[in-house]
Amino acid sequence: MLTGVLSGLLPAILISSAKPIDVVRGTFRRQTKMVFSKFFITFQNVITIAMVAVSLTMYLQINHLIHAPLGYNTTNIIESDNVFRSKSEMERAEDLLRQLPMVKAVGHSNGTPSSGTNNMSGTYEGKSLSFQQVQVDSAAFHIFGFEIKSDNRVANADGGWYLNELAFKQMELPEDAPSFKMEENATPILGVIRDFQLRDITQENSPVMFRFRNTESGWWPWDYVVEVQGDPVEAYESVRKVFEEVSGIPFEGRFIDQGIQEHFESQIRLAKIVVIFACIAILISLLGLLAMSTYFILQRSQEVAIRKVFGSDNRGILVRLVGTFLMYVGVAFFIATPLSWYFMKQWLEDYSYRIALSPLIFIAAGLFCLLISFLAVFFQSWNAANANPVESVKNN
């Protein structure tokens, strides 16, 4: 509908404003073409600047989400389900893993912060609370880099838990409280664990109950966490071979940072689509600029020749021709910036953890469009500025 209105409205305005003398002289046709060329050059630059700004904003936001600080280590850590059938298989696999030069440490856990843990819901002083229970051995604790903020040094730790800072806030307990009561049972508090983000940064965090365990006490862990070093591909293959050799089951482990990135697959796909459209917009803008600049310079070749006859130098003419086109980029920049700023601000509001919408994003988009516009018209303008004025007058 908009296209139809514009396609009918613009010619009607131009025709109704035409002077009869211009039609008779034949100058109306040239003026009309120039009006349309200026409009489309500006319009193309608006689209290009907006698409580049949108692409940059999406890339920076997604990169911001993927690399957000989560409060624990995520790099070079492989997590896998415990697929072994007996304690002897576990011990054999762990011995083989520790012999690998690229394996730094092997730990056990019941769930991980990135993939999820056991949920324990209950009522505390009339409030419904949902805790995530994290159980690890000391090796997994150091692999993840968790931090104990304070230790209550409880002598009888049986049945006790460490709580994260968020748990104390939600229960409105002092961090030196000796215990808390869920339902009818009093649970000893062993200390305070610093907050860390569960799953990815876009999800609301939960209070955490944290406990140390070890396999010697009969604990059967759900997961393995293996910290590696060196080439990640080679390290993964070595770990995979050990798991499959001992268990006889296909290995389905993955790097934790890879799993976090997979949480944002839909956003990454959207950003890729926008980048493709931005590249198409840039290509169309380049082709349009080349065509328009060719026509524009042909129309002004006689003017250029006359200026040279009256003493204008090649440099001044070149600056004038190129500057005319770059002026359209400037106009497009002032149109595209508020539009793309508004839509990107609305898009970013869907994320609680987001980047600041920096003016540098739009300045970079404008400078990029300015550069490609300059390259598109410079050589034709240079040829026009250095052409023989006699030949230009003859041809016109």
C-alpha cells in the first residue's frame, strides 16, 4: 500500500509543479530524473546505514550474552553424564583420564550450573521457595572455581548445606545464621557460597543449596566434569575415547561454553539473517550509486567543462562532485540513526542483561556507508574532473 501511494504521489507532485517552459525546452525531463536519483540515493543509504547499525547491535548483544560473567569457570571444561555401570568402571575411566597429558582434573557432581541441578521446593515462614541443590566433590569445586564467602565451621555437618547469598536475601536471614527451617526440619547452615548464575544470563537466578560429597562415602554422582588444556579438539577426542572404551556407550559430553552458546541459537540465527540482508543492502546501494553517479556526472559534464574553462582546477571539481554524493549520505545518516536507534532500543528491552546502545554503533555504520559511497563515485568523478573540456562541450 505504501509503495502504491508513493509511486502515484511522487510523479503527481512533480508533474503538477512543472513549468510549461521547462517542458518545451526539454529541461523538465532532466530535472525529474535528478529529483528521483537524489531521492533513491538517499533512500538506499538510509536502508544501508540502518541495516549495518542493526547488524552491529545484534552482534554486540549476542556476544555480550554468550560471554557474560556467570560466577564460575566455563572454558575448557567438558561435562558428561555418568554412564558407567559400576564403581570399578568409574575408577578405571578416571585412571585413564588422569594419564592423559591434556587432562588437568576430573571431578564429580550432581548436575552442573550450566545444564541444571536438582530442584527442592518448600515453605519457609509462609513463603514458597524453590532451591537448586548442587552437590560436588572437591575436584569439581575447584574446576568450576566456586568461592566460599564464609564458613560457619559447624562441628556436626551431617545434613548441612552451604547457601548462596541470594538464599539468605530471600529468606531474610543473616549470613551467620546457624540453621534454617524448611517445613518441619531444621537444616544446619555450613556457610555462604558466593552467587553464581544458573544456566544462562537471561534466566532469573535461584537460591542454591550447596554440599560437598565424595564417592568413598557411597555417593553415586550423576555427572563428570573434566578440565582440559591444549588443543580443545584433540582433548575432546581423547576424553571421548576413554569414556567409550570403558562404558561401550557413545560419548555425548560437551564443552560447557559450547552448551551456553547453544542457548542462544535462535538469536544467532536471527543475527545471521540480518547480516545477510545488510550485505544485500550494501550491494544494492553500491550498484545504485554506480548507476546514479554515472548518470549524474554525464548530466554535469558540460558544467564541469565550463568551470574548467573559467579556471577551476581538477581538485576543486573533484571535491565538488564527490561532495555532492557524500552529502546524500549525511542526510541519510540523520534519517536512519533515530529510526534504527528506536527499533534497537525496543529490541534490547527484551533482555535484562544488555549492552548500552552506544552512539559509536551508529557513527561506525555511517562512516562505513560514507566509505563505500566514496569508493563508488570517486573514480568516475576523477575521470570527469580530468576530462578534456572541449570534448565535453562537443558531446553536449
